Amino acid sequence: MQEQLELTVRDQRGARIALVLGAALAAVLWTLDDPLELAAAWLAFGAWTVWRARASTSPQLPLLALVGGACGGVVLLAPHLPQWALAACLAIGAGVAPAHLWLESLRRRLARDEFALVLVAQPFVALLHGFVHAYPGALEPQTLEVLQRVFVASALIQSGLALVRREPERVLGAVIQSQSALVIAGAAAGETGWEAARMLLVSTMGSGLVLMSIASELRRRFGALDAASHHALAKTAPKLHRLFVVCGWTFVGLPGGAAFFAEDLLFHALVGQSVAATVGFIVAAGFNAIAFYRLYLALFTGPTVRPAYAPSATASWKIVALTLAVLALLALGLAPSLLVQHSG
Amino acid sequence: MITLETVLIGGLLAAFLPCAAMGLSLLIGAPMSERRSQQSAHAQALVLFVVAAALIVAHFRGDGPRELRLAPLLEAHGYSWTPVFLLDRLSLAYVALVALVHQVVVRFSIPAFHRESGAQRYWFLVSLLALSLWLVSLAGNIDVLFVGWELVGVCSVSLIAFFRHNLRSTENSLRALVYYRCCDAAMLFAAVWIHHELPSSDFTQFANAAGSKAAAGIGALLVLSSLAKSAQLPMSPWLHRAMEGPATSSAIFYGALSVHLGPWLLLRTQPLWDEHLLPRAACGLIGLATAVYASLVGRTRPDAKTALAYAAMAQLGVIYVEIALGLETLALVHLWAHAGLRTWQFLRSSSLIQDFQANPLVGADVRLRARAGLWRALVGAQLERRIYLAAMRLFWLDALHWRTVARPTLALFGWVQRVEERVLGGAGRGSAE
């Protein structure tokens, strides 16, 4: 018994160290400019996911994820590929639907916190940013336009999936993937689009982190939750409830958050290039709001049920950290120009 | 020297501060006492009232319509998000309406929410709703209007779901949100189109852009975007469900104030699309159809609040027809009078039976009698019965929406999810799906 307990504690410590390592690798991805260094960092992050996937579930290699990751790495190492090949590799590497299946397969094999890190750290956006920065003329305008439409379509599919998913983390994951597809679509829409994409990216990463942390904390305290039924947690977990609702509304583009201005700016950047993509973008944003609200109602409202056991409370440092993050997101929503590099 | 700008900006800030204080205290988990929340809401209502009075006095002293432009909040590569406010007859009429009705709501909510669980949340939402309605009414361009419009939507939805333990309330709030989002998407597209096609997004410039090719399309989108807030066909099924909200006080807000935002938006943007047949015809036909639909359905409703909701919907339909016919002043007067009447009726709805019995004109022997008049002579008893049954079932509008929009959409994405699971095998480790 004692041995088993020690083993569990050791496992938990190991998982925590692995998570910190993954976060460090993801952070490195965002700091590199040189394509070779970026490719190395991308591969290192990929190796980390493979290691964790094997450690968490089975020793089999996550093949789909390996293919997806490899496609992403190829563009950095071979930027002179034909346009169609570059576009295909970028789309697959970024997990555009149906290539999102490699991400989905990874979700099934990674621990929840580890997959949340993959979503929140947005390594695909880092990869695309690095690629465009290193090889500015590599993608022709027509290719960019096609990619843009593909990303908007993918965002639409992900937001639709968020409407039918039942597990809270999966609903949030689909919304985050939808938002990040919109970020990439916006980034391809000229300089205005890039400014907007940066704003939306900051909002997606910040809000995604807060919302996924809350979902994870709710799972720890109350076990498996389901978006198809009502759990009435507003009274049992009032602090998490408040943070979830405020952060969620700002995340999906309500005034008060940076996402509101970012989406507005993105629409304006996009409409000049493709009306169909703009309509898709607007519909995806609408679906995301409905998906979030449906999840909120499922988690926090409904007839109050007295829990069979007394769930442990959330550590106060977590509440403080999440509150500070939400306040920072609200502050960015009040002063969006802080996120714009080239104003005027 | 106190300028109009100082009054407006100072007033908006002063109205924002109590709201922000309540919101912040809720967020950080240090709720205010009941008395403090009430005082904050009261202070905000007072500020709105005084500022409204000051703005109206300034307007009638001869300043005329004024546009106030603040520093841009965001500028990037030619794009600019600038707060612009417009003070004219239309905006001041709505500002005055909100200021007056908000006072009434606050006064009546104090006893209604005494020791009620979640009272501070209620005060916060009501204050934010009032501020958002002000933003919408004072907006000088489509961007500021959209901010207020979105906030009004979220506040209304949150008020409908105020009683979180009541499943019906929460489900109805989700339904209201779905209708709101559909129409908000139209407004967002209209806003983007305005920025893209017209020389300016300021309302004062709309008359100059009326000849633009895009004006008819933008006008049609604006008509579409106004439908959900005003519960016009086909976006009407949410309104009677919104009556699940707390007491009469919040029903006033979305039953008497926010439902009038649709006609208000049309009046505000009318110079742009007035000359074009498409938006005018859409506005008139939708209004007429809703007036007929709501009058018929309202007659079959058994409770006071729902009957009032349908009565409001019918009158709003008539206002839409007036706007389509170009009768702006009549529409504005109708809007004001209607909002006043509904406020009074919503407040009295809980004591309706007592009112009836105490009314010396009615007397104590109140009987509901079938009145066979011109209507039956025109349609015949059998058709009348059929219409009544159809009206009882809301003309199958809910079922129609479910079958033609909601179910196919959910079925499509459900199919995508099933394909995903078939390819990868199951929903995954520890999944609830």
C-alpha cells in the first residue's frame, strides 16, 4: 500500500516535471526566428509529445501525430517545395480539418493537462509565424487565399463540433482550435490581419489557459462532467464559476475583452479578400459563443444537487492566479492598442 | 466652462463606475452588502437621469444635433475604432426613455430583491443593461452601437437565466442567445460592409451614402439584425420564454426597453436605406406578418406576462410597418407611448386579478365571454377554430425552426463527430462521450 502510494506520488511529480518541460519547449518555439533553430524546436516539441503519449497510454508510436508533426517540420526545412505541397504541409501541420484527426489522436493519448498545453501554447501558429517570417515570399498570394479559406472552413467545423461535444475539455478544445484557425486565417490577410491575429492569439492563449485550468480543476474536484446534463456547480464552486463566465464571454468576442477588437479588425481585414471567408468567420464566431454558453449552463446551472462527498476546495493561489489572468485580459480589452505594434 | 462633451463623458463614466465596482467585487469574490449594491444601482440611475435631463436641456437651448468624437481606441493600418456619440432628437428620445424607466425598475426592484439570493448579480446586470442601452442610444457610428447591442444581448440572456436552479429558465436563455447570435451575425456583417463600402461609418454621413450600391443590401441586413431583439418573425419564439426572468422588474427591461431597439436601429439607419425598396418592403412585410401572428397567438395565452409579451410583439410589428411607410415621427411617438404602457402593464401584471376585481367599472362579477362579432362572420366558426388551434401551437414556428435549422445543423456536426470516432476508434480515454 505504502509502496503504491509512493509510486503514485512519484508518477505525479514526474508528470508535473514533464509538463513544465513541455511548457518550456513551447515557449522556446515562440522565441526563435531562424528556420533551422525553429525546426529543431518544433521537432523537440514533437518528440516531447511522442514521449508523453507513450508514457501515458501505450508504448505504440502515435503515427498520425508523427505524420502531422513531420508535415509541419518539412515546410521549415524545404521552403522551395511546389506551392500545393507547401500549402498541404502547412494545413496538415496546423491541424486543419480533416487533418485535425492527428491532433485528436494525440488528445486520446496524452494526459489532459499535456493536451491542454498543446492547445494553449499554439505551436502551430508559432510554426506558421516562423515560416512566414523566415521566407516572406514563399507563399504566393493565390496559395495564401486558398489556405485562408481552408482555415476558415476548419474553424467552422471545429465550432460546429464544439456544439455537439459533451466533455467540457473537448468543448473548450474545439472552441480553442476554431479560434486558432481564425487566427491563422487572419494572419494571412495582410498587415491589418496580422495585427488582428496577434491580438486574437493573445486572447486565445490567455483565455484558453484560464478556461482549461478551470475545467481541469472542476474535473479534479467533481469527477467527470458532461455538457449534456446540468451539474449546478455555481453554488459549490462560486469562485471558479465567476471566473469561467467572465473569461468565457470575453474569449468568444464580447465587448470588454481583446477578442472583441481582434475579431472586428480581422473581419475588416478579411472582407477585402474574400466575402465567403468573412461570412464563415462570422458564423464560426457565433457558434463559438453558443457552444461556450451551452457549456457554462451545463456546468454551473440546474437544480442544485447535494454532493455525496465533500469535494476539496481549490487552492487559493490558483484562484488568485486565475483572477489576475482574467483581470489582465479585461485590461487588454479596455486598452486594445497595447497589442498593436504599428498603429496609425 | 462645462461643455456638452464634459457632461456626456462625465455622465457615462459616472454611470460606468458603480457598474464596474459591482462587477469587480463579484469577480474577485468580495461581494458588496445588499444595501451597498442597491445604493450603487440607485446612484447610477440618478446619474443617468440627471445627465439625460442636462442633455435634453442643452439640445433644446439651441445646440441642435451634435456629434462628439473621442480619441480612437485602436488604430492599425488605416483601420480605426473611434468612439463617436451623436446627440439628436432620436438619441435623446431613447436616452430619456431609458433614464425614466430605469428609475422605475430600480425603485420596484428594491423590495422585490430584498434578501434574494444573487441580488448583487441582479443589480449588476440591471445596471450594465441600462448603461448598454445608453451606449446604443447615444452611438454615433455603427461600431459603438454594436458594443452596446452585444452587451444588451448578454445582459438580457443572463437575466433570463437569473434563477440558475430553474432548468426552464436556463434553457430559454440559451434559446434567446441562439436567436440573438443569428441576428448579431447579420449586424456584424452589415458593420463590416459599411466600413468597406461607405466613406464613413458615422450615422450623420448615412444620408450622403444613400445612393451607394451597397445601401440596399446593408439596409436589408440591418432589418434582419433588428429582428431578434424585437422578436419579429421569424425570430419571435424567444420573447414569451424570456418572461422566465426575475419578477416584473427585469421583464420591463427586455419587455419594454430592449425590444424597442429593433425599431430604434431602423430609425437611426433609415437615411441610408430609405430610398431602397428591398429593406423597406422587408421591414413592412415582416412587421405586418408579426402583428397578425402575435395578435392571434396572444389571444390564446393563459398568463398575463406571456399575453403582454405577444401584445408587445404585435405593437412592434405595427411600428415596423410605420417605419416602412416612412412615418418616422409617428413611429417614434408610438415607440415611446408603447414602452410607457408596457412598463405600467408589466408592473401591474402580478396584481392583475386584484385590479380587475377592485375596478368599479368592471364590478365584482367578472366573466370571460366569447364575443362573436365581425371576425366570426368573416372567417366562419370552423376556420376560426382552426386558426385558434394553430395559434395555440404558435403556428408550429418552434417545430419549423427545429426541423429546418437546428436539427440539420446538429445532425451535420454529430455526423462529423461520428466519422471522427469511427476513424480513430471510440471517443478516447476516459471520455464521457
